[in-house]
Amino acid sequence: MQTTTSQPMVKYSIKDLEKLTGIKAHTIRIWEKRYGLISPERTSTNIRFYSDRDLRKLLNVSILNRNGLKISNIVTMDADEIHERIMDISEAAYDSNNQIEHLILAMIEFDELRFEKVLSSTIIKMGFDETVTKVLYPFFDKVGVLWQVGTIYPAQEHFVSYLIRQKLSIAIDAQSLQTNHEAKTFLMWLPSNEWHELGLLFYNYLIRKNGFKSIYLGQSVPFEDIQAVVQKQNIDYFFTSVTTPLPQKKYEEFVEQIAHTFPNKTIFVSGYQVQEIKMDYPASVIPINKPDEFLSIIAQLKQSLQP
């Protein structure tokens, strides 16, 4: 007799809900008590937790509330009416927070049609560049939060990664290869055992869009391979990303290793761990928290390189 195994139920803390919905924890608690909006469960050790159902409901409420509906009115609406209002907002309002929350809902529900519809309509309305910097990158920041605390399945991350990778690959391929021999070159890679590639792809797109060359090595590249490339190619800038949790000491050693091995080179480091780990970076290493920061630096680089 064949048996099937089900995925364990995802459990969210109230802080997880706050990070993902933008609704303050104390507001969530007030809505629980006053309106019975969601009902947390408790572990065997009496710790409160929330389910996917609670997250979906709060995301919907967040969208409606931010678009002018009072919480006292939202709680009287049935599921069909909420869904209808949400879809109307999705089509009419292109606030980036709305779109991010729609994408999170689609990810949780493995709803490819909804994900594609939201993403495509956002690109049409905002343009690809702004969609990348204002919607997709913040979206994956939130996915990173979910992944760090273990509250999404790997399958959910892979599901949305595949859909977004398709869009990014098309956009990168659409950029003409830089034929200017004087154009500066970025070497881009993820360190060993790092597989979260989408952030690096975002930055690869921005680099090529702004007229720089890039040598893109991708996921989990041994450091010896980076040294081998440098022996054969003239590299002007280095760009890497760290999302997978590392002890602070190991992260600092990794950053110091790059700076020491490639002196007098500018090194960019992005990823979730840049936000989580506080350290004094070597002078040659620039931590990047958001695409807007990098775009500002890229603009300065372009200006300094002009004759």
C-alpha cells in the first residue's frame, strides 16, 4: 500500500507576520482581540504561532487597508468580496507594496497564473527596471526572511525563482554585448555552498544595462576558481552575494579573504547577510543593501570614467 507524506505545517511568529505584511505586531494583536481577525495556535510549550491561512488573510487585509478600507469594514466582508476587491486593486493600483504582497500570496499558493499576471501587469505599468528595483528585489528580501526562519518550503522558493529567472534571463539577453574594449569588467559569483542566485542576476542585469561588461560565474564557485579567472582576465570590479546564514567570524573571514587577495580592487558584497551581520568592512569592500544604492554608485563610476 502506497503512503504519502504531507509537508509539515508552516509556523509563523508574530514578528514574521510583521516583517511580511508591514503591519506592526501590536496592531495585529489589537485586531486579534477586537475583531477576531486571526486566531493563533500554540505549541506544546505554549508558544503562539500563525499559519499560512493567517498570513494570507493579513496580506489581503494589509492591501485593502492601505488602499482606504477601514479594518471595521474589512472584517464584515466575505471571502469572495475580499478576493474581488483585491483583484480590482491589483489591476488599478501599482503601489509597489501592493504588488509585493500579491506576489507573496501567489508564491504561497503556487498560483503561477496570478504570479505571472501581477508581474506582467507591473512591468507594463512601471517598466522592467523599476519593477526589478521597486518590486522584485524587495519581494525577494521578504522571501529571504521567510527562508531564514524556515517558514517556506524550498519548493515555494524554487517555484518563484524559476518564474523570475525566466524574466531576468530574457532581459539580460536583450542587452547588447559590450564591444567597447575600454569598458570596465565585473566578475560576478556566489561563494561555495551559496545557491540563492536571483539577487546576483538582478545586479548582473543592472551592470550590463549601464554599459559595463560582466563575467558571470553563478552559484557555489570555489575561491580558487575566482583566482584562476583573474589570472586570465582583466577584472576591474568584483561582485558577490551571501544569503545563506554564516557565523559572523566566517563571514568576516570571507570578506577579508577577497580584500586581501585582490588588493586595490573594488569589491561589492550584497545579500541578506549584509543586512544581518554588522562589521567594519575593509576600505576596498562596499556592502550593498539595495539596488538603488548600487545604481547610485554605478552612476558615479560612469561619470568618473568619462574622458
